Amino acid sequence: MLKDFKPVLGILLRFIIIYLVLLFAYQFYLNSSKDAGLDPFSRIIANQVSSLQNSTGYPTELYDDVRNEQVWFYVKNHYVTRMVEGCNAISVIILFVSFIFAFYKGSKTFVFVGVGLVLLYIMNLLRIAGLNIVMSDYKEYGKMFHDFVFPAIIYGTVVVLWLIWIKFFALKHENS
């Protein structure tokens, strides 16, 4: 009977191991930069969002709040949002990578993860810039966009990538 579940258990075990390794590595990274305020990766994203907004007509400056481990976006002469560690989408990326590698299919797994990471990174930059624009110009919709619309976009992207991986790569027979 256990033989019937062996493939499913193997996938589940791979997912759990990869997820935990990436999660602990990320936590180690966060702990190593705790005294500097916002972690370096989140700071890079904040700088890129600021550049994107400046190039699209939304003058943006960043203000560090080292003590609270955050960076504030100052858009059009107003503090509209703040960048905290959770905004960098690393937790979403860890889930994505763990799931894809749980269904490992050789070198194409690495290629798909690479393409997926680039897409998720771009989507996250656009998500944060979009939220800043909404909070700058349509503040009354800010909570709805922060809590529902933009999370749906980033998690929706992950689910679509998972479905593409499963449908076209992971479950595709090599003989077909």
C-alpha cells in the first residue's frame, strides 16, 4: 500500500526539505543584517521602485527609518507607503521555488525557476509601484489594493506559473 503513495510522498518530502532549507537560509540572512535597518535586498527593491516611479512622472524620494527597519516612499510631497521586509516577495519566491523543485525534471527545472524568478521580481516591482501610485492619487482605494488586489496579482502569478510547470513540464510524458 505504501508503494502506491511513494511518488507523492517523495514530492512532498522534497517540497518540505527545500522549503525549510530556503526558509532557514533567508532567516539567517535577515538576522545578519538586522542592525542596519531594512535588509539589503529590500532596499534594492525600494531603490528600483523609486527609480521606476521617478521615470514615470511620480517624483519619489526614500527616507530611511533604520530603527523600525523600514524605508518610507515620499511621493509627490507626501509619505504614501513604507517598504518593510515582507514587501520583497521572498516568502512568495521561496514557495514558488520549493514547489517547482519538488517536481524536479532536470535542467529545465533550473531554466523555469530562473524565468519564474525574473517574472516574479518584475511583478513585485510593479506591484509596489502600483500601490504607491494608488496611495498617492486614489488614497480611498489604498486598503483594498494593498490587502486584496496586489496580493491577488503576485500570488496569482505564482499559481499560474505552478500550473504551467505542472501541465507542460512536470507531468508531460517524455515519450509524447
